Amino acid sequence: MVEINGKGVCGGVAFGPICFYRRGQADTSRHTVADAQAEVQRFEAAKGKAVAQLGALYEKALQEVGEEGAMLFQTHQLMLEDLDYCESITGMITDESVNAEYAVQQAADTFADMFAQMDDAYMQARAADVRDVSARVLGILTGSEGGGIHSDIPVIVAADDLAPSETVQLDKSKILGFITQGGSANSHTAILARTMGIPAVIGAGDALQEAYDGKQAVIDGSAGQAFIEPDAETSARLHKKQDEERGQKALLDQLKGQPNVTKDGQEVMLYANIGSPADLDAVLANDAGGIGLFRSEFLYLESSDYPDEETLFQAYRTVAEKMGGKRVIIRTLDIGADKQAAYFNLPHEENPAMGLRALRICLTRPEIFKTQLRALYRASAFGKVAIMLPMVTSVWEVQESKKLAEEVRAELRAEGVAFAEDVELGIMIETPAAAMISDRLAQEVDFFSVGTNDLTQYTLAVDRQNDTLGRFFDPHHPALLRLLKMTADNAHKHGIWMGICGELGADLDLTETFLSIGVDELSVSPSRILPLRKKVRETEVSGIREGILAGIMA
């Protein structure tokens, strides 16, 4: 038996033979062309065919994995149309008289390396997307399209890494699970695996060898482990775990439609965090009560220029309509720090986490902010939209934002454009400053939502992107819990509600603490809704509140 350790990105246990993914090989060696313009046209034709293929993949994925997985291929179409990417290729062809294959490969390497070096994990994952779309164009140029798995029975698919389009094109009836040498938990491949509910292990490294092709194996997606030719004891243990997980899922599914209320009658709202409209199917499938955090910056991060009002409006409207009257809290632009968009031309900063970011950009560039506000208010005519401001540290920032919001509403009224007059305005509590003056901030807004990742970072002076400081980044630190209690108390004193939309909201070890503090809403990833509902319904707050609060303040 061989044990392989990686990182699990989708839970579940799968037994079956290993089958390595095979790809066609494209020749990208450099050579000189006599007619550079003809070579550019050859590239343009291949790009056009690739865009058409991606459109067909979108339709296929829509049927197989829903809108969340399918939206990826629209993103890939946009990548192929990106001006910087295309000009990099055509410029190399015309300036150096080189073949299209070589130029595409060079552009792929350059842009993928650029994404891989970014601090933000989401942007790092885009490196695989660039390589994926470039490989598609190269396959068309060289006639080496195709690839996949060759098996008549269901298998565990193995690869160095699986590109999203490769995943979608596979015959799902023959896939038991995935295991890859590389990969990222934030990649679209991992997202697709979770959407399809297929056990997946990434980051296995060189321990995953092609020599294992055809051998019997078992992967444990929750533990991030794989066993090649497992022994009887390991097989028995994982068969038992597989049966238990199936039983747990069936029990959780029975909680759909049930209220989020403790044994002694305390209610809490359970909402979902999303990054784009593509996540809505998962939100609805997991019975979330609303959207507690819509990270609206995805439209900016995936664009080569500022998205216009209509583009923003259509995205917000889609979410508002599909949620059918449930509250949709959309966070305003949160660019900066670890989320960079080149066209913003932000200055280099020694400490970007404390620099020009989020609401600070919006208030220094009001034309960008007002464009987004117009789109948000227009979308409010199609559902229950709420607006949330990130990175607030003072009352004047909120007051200035409210002035700009009123200017936008006045413009829309004058133009006869419909919008809701009762749109809630809230703020994120992400800094100790905001928590400390939450009594004053509560008089300006309709709700608070705590971003625990940043609040922990700023409270403990620990960079949350620095893996070497992992043991110092303690989201259970008493200082953080005291700030949460202070914020909840001040919110309730002034008649507004307080929620948590950071990763900590899904920490079941803290659910009792949050309920004791009086948190009104928890917003988590869609897959965590039902486990959290189960925990809430099993809790009796009245018997534990006094002890928990005493522990926080001790």
C-alpha cells in the first residue's frame, strides 16, 4: 500500500482504479514566418474558433453542473478577448516575425506568471485559467486538440493538474473522484469538483506517479489522502467512513426548509457569501435565507478596464431577481491590498493592507463609486438589495458615502429611473477603530456585518497572507471576541442588527459564543449553511450564555 498526502478540496470517499488524463501535445517551438500579417490572421481565426468552443462548453456545463460551473467558460471567453493578452501575441508576431504557436505560448507563460505572483489566492488561481485558454488556442493552431481518459469503467482521474475545460468535457458517469499533483483550493477546477460533489485531492506532488495508472486506489477528499492498492484495514475503515458521510448528508438534507432557531427559541439569520452570480445555484440548493456578502469586485478583477454601469447593473439585477425577494447584501468595491486590478493604477505601497483600498478608493475617486451606486440602486427595483461599505474607520466616511448615495438617488429620480426608496445601508466592521466607535456608527446605518478575517488581522497585527505566522493568527483570541460583543451590544442599543460574514461565521466551535453574544446573522459559504443550521437547532443558549460571556470578559 502506498499513502499519498495532499489537500482535500471536496469531501467524500471514492474507490476505484487510477486513470491518468492524457493530452494532445502541441509543438510551440519558435520559427520565422515570411508573412507576419497572415500569421496574425491565423491566430485570430484560431481564437475565434476557441471562443465558439467555449460558448458550446458553457451550454454543456449549464446542463451538467449548473450556472455556477458554467460561468467559468464565459470568463474564459473574456480572457481570450482581453486586449493586453491579444496585443501581446499579435505584437510579438508582427515585431519578431514569429509563428503564432510560439507567441501564444510566450503570452501564456507571461500572464500566468503574473497572476501566480499576486498575493491574492483568487488571482493566483487565474494562472491556470490563462494556461487553459492558451492551450485551447494552441490545440487549434497545431491540430492537436483532444485528450481525456480512456476507460470503459468509472475511474479516479489523476493528472498533474486539471484545467476547468478538461474537467467539464469528461464523461461524468465515469468519474469517481479527482487527484492532482498541483492545483489550488481556489481554482475553478476545485470549485467545479465541489459543485459536482466529486471527492477531490490536490497538491499530491511527485508522490502521484504515472506508474500508478490502472492500479486500484481510494481517495479521501475530506482528509486530503489517497491510498494506492489499500490494505484490508484501510479499505474497511474508509468504506465505513463513506457510509457515514452518506448518512450525514441525508440527515442534513432533511433540514432544508427548517427554521434557524435554537432549542430555547433564539432565531438567527443564516445567509450565504458569494463571489459572483455563478454561485447562486449553490446558494439556493443549500437553502440560504439570503446573501450576506456579495463580493462585487469580481467584475473589476476579471475586467481589463472599468466595467460600465450597465455591466454592473445586469450582474446585480441577476442576483436580486434570482433570490426572489430575499435580502441580497452587496459589498461595494473592495479593490486594493491583496486584490489588485492593474487599470486602477494604484501607487506602490510598502504596507498595502493599510493603504489606499476599498472605501478609501471610492471616496477619493467618487466617479467610480457613483457608477457602482447607480447600478446598485437600479438593481434594487428588482429585489431586496442592501448596500454594504467595506473598510470603515470613521463616522465621516459613512456620512460622505451617504451624501454620494443621495446624489445618485436624486439623479435617478430626475431621470425617471426606478429604484427602491428603502434600500438598507450597512457597513463592515473590519478594524478595531470601527468596533470601538460602533456606538456612533450605529446611529448612521441600518446594520453591521463583521469581516472577521481583517478584524483579526488588524487586531492582532498579524498579516493574514503570511503563512509563517499561522499560529499567531488566532481568530478565537479574547480581544477579538470582546470586540464582537461590544459591536453587537452597540448595534442592539441603537436598534440595528449585527452579523458576521467572515470565515469565522462557519466555525462550529464558536456558534454557541456567537449566539450568546447576540449575533443576529451568520453568512457563510453555501455548503456550510446546513451544518450551521444543525448546530443552531441543537443549541440551548439560555443555559450557556452567562458562562460564555463571563469567559469573554474575564
